[in-house]
Amino acid sequence: MSKVVWKGGALIAPVPPAMVTCGEGENANIITVAWTGIVNTQPPKTYISVRPSRHSYELIRQSGEFAINLTPASLVRQADFCGIYTGRKVNKFEKCGLHKADASALSCPILQESPLSLECRVTDVIPLGSHHMFLADIVAVDVDEALLDDGGKLRLDRAGLAAFAHGEYFELGKKIGTFGFSVKKKHKKR
């Protein structure tokens, strides 16, 4: 396979177009970020990277909390809008027809329409250049009951999640494997 070499850049895909809620009451806001992920299991830790010029940056910096709300494909238009417009001038909840729900461990809301929300408490703010990383403990996870099977197992494949890749949105599709399937022993037929 022949490859062309480009200058280093921010190109890893796909990533989640996560709708991050922050702030309280009338000051609550939604910002869509793609720079997020899991960084540790025990304790459960995540991060979001936000430009200091963004309205949500100060809300998160002051409160020390935010919620990462996973975005289903049905909300990708709203996610795009929340990533374009500033909460300084627009009430994104009203403009997008979205609803605040009470978080279980935070003062900021979670997004009622999101199938899964990670409630996060900031532990560190790391200046990186264009963005600052909010490193956070995941203190609670809010899961839509429709994503649980009869045994209580999470079936995230039912969420219809969206992905973002190099300026385009995609709906996640067909499952092609499970963790460990490449080394799983095959059962002998009797």
C-alpha cells in the first residue's frame, strides 16, 4: 500500500460528536465537542478539550463539572448547531427543542434526549495550545432503560449513535465483532 505523508495534524476518526452540557439554571449550555474519550478505568476518567474562547469553557472552569451526552443520529442536526453557535447569544436548548434533565451527582443538567450521559467532575485543567483539556472523574452514568436487555446488560447498539469523521457525520451501523472475538476459542459441534 502506497502512502502520502502529510504534516502532523488533528486527524483521527471517527470520534463522537458529544453534546456536553454545563452551567446551571438559565446559564446552562450545550457545546458539541469531538475531542473526548476515556483515559482510565479505575477510577473512571474522561476528558474534553475546549478552546478557552468558548462560552462553555468559563462555565466548566467555574463549576468544575460537565456532562458528556452521547449523540444518536436522530440528534445530529442539533449537535451540529450546538457546535456552531455560541451560548453567549443563543439558548441552544430552546433553539434546538432539547430538554434539561437533572443529573444525579452534578449541578449542571444532562440532556434528556441523550441515550447515555456521563456525569463528570473536573480534576485537572491542562493547557495544551489551542485547547485546554478538562480531565475529569466520571461520577455517574445515566442510561436510558431502552438500552438494557432483559438481563440488565447495556446494549449500546440500540442507541443509534452518530460518529464524526473529518468534517462529516455518520450513523454507526452493523456490528462486525466483539471485544476478544479474534482469540476466542471455537466451540466444537457435537
